[in-house]
Amino acid sequence: MSEDEPKPTFDWLPEGMEALADGEYDAIVLGTGLKECVISGLLSVKGKRVLQVDRNGYYGGDGASLNLTTLFEKFQGGTPPESLGANREYNIDLIPKFIMATGSLTKMLLHTKVTRYLEFKSIAGSFVYRNGKIHKIPATPQEALNTPIMGMWEKPKFRKFLIFADSYKAEDPSTHEGRDLTKMTMKELYAAFGLNADTQQFISHAMCLQLDEKHMDEPALPTVKALQTYMYSMTRYGTSPYIYPLYGLGGLPESFSRICAVHGGTFMLNQDIDEIIFEDGKATGVKAGNQMAKAPMIIGDPSYFDASKIRASSKVIRCICILDHPIPGTNTTNFAGMSLGQGEPLESVQIVIPGPQVGRKSDVFVCAVGHGLNVCAPGITIAIVSCTAEKDKPEEDVAPGLQLLGSIQNYFISVSTVYEPVEDGSKDNCYIAKSLDATSHFEKDVEDMLDLYKRVTGEDLDMNINADSVEADY
């Protein structure tokens, strides 16, 4: 932020209480998670007067990046051991997600010019778990020829399928090869190319990043679009399809809050609300103690709203692990679950563990980041294992991921309920975002952000941005 840009205001201004009561805010946003900060920033750019409130003392809500002390306090883990280094060296994500290099969030960052506040790096490698071993997902044609993920006779069919998916355009029938992907299921599409079950699982889970097998019996178009995003993102940098902001994901909501502040937004941290005020069934403001702020719409994450306005859709298990080493087996030369004798384990990686490989319905993800991303001290790796809850005990859900990490110095497990709104907000002026989901990227979350934006403003957000404009250091 330049020196002449205004900084966020963090308190209720006593002189403004009359203005608050008079309802001069156009919107009150509850929470400073990514979705809430995106919406507040976009509304401020449109000239709306926004008040944003968060019960926490930091930005990001459930998607914040915390220093060591705050992390240990949050999970009641006591005092961080001195061996972990200085507190200021840590920015540990509560929710593990990477950004697709040419995906929807990248386009949104460019649309809002938030990239001027952030610096990105490419994630060094992407891996998949299969038959008890970690395999590197091919990032180049040469790697594709050498990978043992599929046999020699399968590779030409795999290549033909990727060429079809890459060239497919829904609006151009000449690219369809007689296939209507709005009707043909993914299972039928795979069968049309003669791909075996193992290759189907690899494509769906490691490249399309589908969480489970539901997509197999659904129209193929959304899954093919997900594959296109993966392929375009992979070719952007050539190491993995993912980029990541230096200093952690918490920088994303912080940067959007700066956009809001530049356009006059007011912020309150460390302030919970007592109630949302309703008149004739419509939300008109919020109350905190003897203070009140009014606005014709209340926007926020589900935790700020009454249980009657939200419903639970699933539970997500996340386990934050502090390691004194990179994840074993994540070498750049690893093509068969073992190193070929060259290269060290990578500092930043994603490992996809397809659910069927470990007796689960849904996948397990491992995201690891290190000192080069300014999130931890030298020699330390932060690995986060996440998945949808399926077992009786959280430890059992994340066990397939933990088994890949080697020795673990400290770990913290959380169980989060994923909520979604019951209604769209048009009846009661309560516009509620969905909780961040179990996926390892932000594509589904951006879909919800765009839907929330349209519900609030009545118009679509223009996302026609050239994603190649974003640069990452790698």
C-alpha cells in the first residue's frame, strides 16, 4: 500500500453513531474471510459505504494465516518450543488451498488489481498416491513418457483424450467430435477413449481434482472444464498448476480489505455482534452492546447468522503439521514412488490421495509449504492434511496423509462444519456465503463468490480477464 492510501479504520467512531443509526452504510459485512473481503472490496469500488466487522483480532476468519503464538493459543497447544524459531517467521494457513495459475481466483485478483499488493510463487510439484507409493504428476511431455502411472499401451489413449479435452469448446460444435458433453456422462466419455479404470481415476482425481466418484455419472462438461483449467495452469509455469502468495493465504483477504479501505470502508476487528436487527422480516442492521449500525443488507459468513438461515452440508477435517524436513519421496525425479538418485525432496508440493486408493469415498489432500514462501523458519515444513469427514475419529480420516509425512514435531487437528445458506437473501436481506469447502483449490469457492456478488448486486461480475497477466517467481 502506498503511503498516501488510507488505512482501514478499526473502531466505532463515537461522532458517527448518529450516522450509523441513520443507516448511512450501504452494506454491513460480517467476517473478514476471503469471500467477505472480496465482496466488501467490490462493493466499495462501486461506491458503496461498507462497514466490516470480525470477532477475531486478525484478518481471514477460518482462512487466516497465523503466527506461531496465535496458532498454539488457538488450539490450546501451550507455548511454542524455542526450537521452532522466531514467531515473526511464521504465517501458517488454517485452511490449505493452492491457487490455479489460470483459474477463476487468479482472474478475480487481476480484475480487482489486488495483485499489486501480493507476490506469488509457483508450487514446486504435484504428486498422486497410487498403490502405496507417491508418483509425480507429469509436467512435461518427457515426464509423461517416463511416468509409470500408466502402461505403454495406455499412454497413446491418454494423449488422445487430453488432445480432445484441450481443444473442446462448448460453443464450437466442430471441436465436439460428435459428443455432447452436456448429456454424455464422464464414465461414457472415458469409455469412448478406451481408458482403463486406473487411468480414469488418475485423470479425475489428480488432474480434474474431483473429490469423489459422483462426477462419473454426471454430464462430462464440468469435469472437462476442470481438466482444461488444470492443463492450462500446468503449462503456465511447467512445475505444477498452482501458485501461492508469499506470507500465506491470509494475504488474500488482507489485500481485498485494502481495496475496501482505499474506497472508504470501515473495519472493526475484535468485535463480535450481539444480534442482527430485523424489521418486518428484513435485516436492517446489527447491534453490539449499546451500539448499533444500520444498512439495507447484511452480508457474511454462516457463523454470524441464526441456525434457521443455514444448513450443514458436510464436515471437513484439517490437520496442521510442523515438520523439520520436506515430505519424503517428493523428489523431482520421483516417478515410481522412489527417487532415481537425483534431487532433494521439494519444499512446496501437493499430494492427492484418491479416496478409492485408501478405502474412502472422498479424497485426502496434503499441501506442504516451506521457508521459501515466507511461511516458516528455515529447515521447517508446514504440511496440512485435509479431507471430508467419513470416519468416527478425525485421526482416522487424515491417517493416509499423515503416514506420508515422516516424523511430526507438532500437529493440530480441527473439525469444521461446512454450512450453506437456506435462501438467497432476497427475502430477508441476509446474504450468506458458503463455508470454505474441502477442495484443495479455490475454484468452487470463486463460484460461490460470484453467486454471492450477483445476489447482492443483481448483476454478474465481469471475469473476462487475461490470466496470463499474473506473474509468479519460480
